[in-house]
Amino acid sequence: MAALTWTVDELCTSISVGLQNVFPEEIWLRGQIVGLTRSQAGHLYFDLIEPEATNRKANSKMSIVAFKGQLNGIESVLKKLGNLTLEDGIEVRIRGRVSYYAPQGRIQFIMSAVDPQYTLGHLAAERDQVLRTLASEGLLELNKSLTLPLLPLRIGLITSDGSAAYNDFTNELLTSRYPFQIFLVDARVQGSEAESAIVNALKTIAHAEIDVIAVVRGGGAKTDLLAFDLESVARAVANCPIPVFAGIGHEIDRSITDEVAHTSVKTPTACAVTLIEQVSNFEIFLDRLSSSIANKAQQRLARANETLENSGSQIAKARTVIHSQDVRLAEFSTDLTRFSNRALEQARKRVQAAADLQRAFHPLQVLRRGFSITRDQNGLILMDEAPPGTQIITETFGATISSQVITSSRKETQ
């Protein structure tokens, strides 16, 4: 008996019928999106894999297609119920039917609906787990503990070059009256490349001579901002040695990057405004400091002037006292001179009288009256008898006479 030989059409038809029999109705399928693309016709294509296969080669995957007609409704539901978009890396629960596409010889899943709450739940659970891990390691406060420079004028900027976020941020700074310098590191902030781009940008810019780093991105769906909830990005921000400002355009939820950054604001523009305010506050501080210094200088000058005036008053009083003392001193000097002259005159008279008395009793005056003085050969005045033969000298008023004693006798006195 000859073996049955199938035609290609027969086999493809059988596979298609078989799949319809096994999956007669739509089913729900969950997994992680990879390789998402959109065709020019507006159809969406991606593969769905097991989540645990993210970091290794996937063993199983299913090709997914969402045709334009149904895709509009799917994206509307995602936006309305969770502000989500279909992006690489997110986990989804989708509804559709299994189909065999004969022209390409492959099975595919034709998507008709999505469960936004499933994706939101997984994103929230992953976010909470990352936050708990970072908190246990003390990383939520690490970058916040860095001291912000008083004058942050050199700004490292991480964003997509030429994007709306870039223009909003730079225009705000450059139109201010302060001399900001901006050092840009161009980085994708959305999509599958965003994670490595942001981490590498932080490592690169941390070596530049800058005061702060600004990571900014415009608004978007939750899934557009997935990169800012990734643990690797959060760790790079937390461990950055320079204060990081996050200006990520979302108004409701905070990303994990917001939680670990030094300062977090809602938009790129608000981020720039915050930096401008920091510089303005420093300017105000300098103005107040200058005013304080000027006031203290004026107070000290006033006290010095007051002291000078008091000193002048004291000097004037001293001059008055000195003048009064000078007058009294002059009067005392006059009295002293008068009394001194009188005392000197009296002393002079007493000296003159004593001199007159001395002259009156001077030996010459006695000799002048006829008396004489006799001395022995030793010059001693003879007051008593002298032995015979003694050489004597007699002094009269007009002469000195030498002689020799012949006889000498004591005179009787009464």
C-alpha cells in the first residue's frame, strides 16, 4: 500500500482546522513582550515569551499580531484604564485566537483585547520589590545625603538630544539671568535601549566637572517610563557621587528614580526652575549677607563716632581742668617766688651779719689792735710757760718774729 502523500495546501488546511478544533474560542495568554514593531499599515507585531526567559535565551515564544482595526480599541482601553502602552519588557495578559498563517508557515496569536489590571499589578509588584531591596541597602537616602552646592551653575544633563524635554529644560536655564553651563550626554529615555543608555550616561557624566546632574524626560504613559522604575537605573542614580535632579514628566505616580534622586520634580521645566531658584536663593543670601555686613559696619562706625565725641568732650573737660590748674600753678609760682625772695633776703642778711661777726673776731683784727700770737717750733700756740732755749715764733699784725726763750714763769690767774 502506497504511503499517503500530502500536498502543502492539504497540510496547511489540516493544521488550521486542527487548531480551530483545539482552540475553538478565544483564549487568554500571558507573557512578556519582546521585539515589538509597528508596520506601515498600522499593525502591531511582537513576540510573547515566558518572563523568566528575559535574561537568557527563550525556549518558548509565540508570535503576536494586533491588526489596526482592533489595535485602536486595545490602545484606547490601555490609556483609559491605566495610562499604559504596549512596550518591550512589560508583562501582559491578552485575549485572542490561535491561528495558522499558511503564507509564512507559522502559528500566530491574533490579539483582540488586553487586561490592563494584570500589567499594572505586575508593574506595581515589581516596583514594590525594587523599593524594598533599595531601602534594605540604604540606597533610598544615599544621593539625598549629598550636599548640594550653593551655586549650581554647571549642569550635567541626561536626556534625548533635541527632544521636547531637552528644549524645555535648556530654554528655561539659558533664558534666565544666570550663567548656566550645560553638559549634555545624549541618552535614550524610552524603549529597550533606555536602561543601558541611562546607566552608562550616569557613569560617564559623573567624571565631568559639574555641580549637579539633571535626568529629564517629557510626559508619557506608565510603560513609556518603565526605564525609570528599573533597579539598575535606580542603583546608578543612588550611587552617583553628584546630586541628581529628576525631572520626569508624570503628574501622578512617582518613579523609583524619583525616590532615590537627591531632588525630584514633576517636569523638565520644573527641574530647571528649581535649579534657577537655588542660584537665586544664593544671590538673596549674598545680598542679605552684604546688607548685614554694611549694617554692622555702620553700627560700629556710629559707636566709634560716639566714642570719639565722648573722648572729645572728656578732652575738653580735661583742658578746662588743666587750664584751671595752670592758673593755680601760676598763682602758686608767684607766691613761691615772693616767699623765696623774702626768705633768701633774710638768709642773705643773716649770712652778712655772720660774716661781719666773723670778720670782727678774725685773728688779723685782733692783731690789728696790738695783740700778737706766739707759737712754738711745731706751730702750736703757746698758752703756758715754755722751757728756756725753746725756739718760738711771734706773729704781730705786721711781722713774724723768731726768738729763743731765756726765762719763763707761770702767771698767777684769778
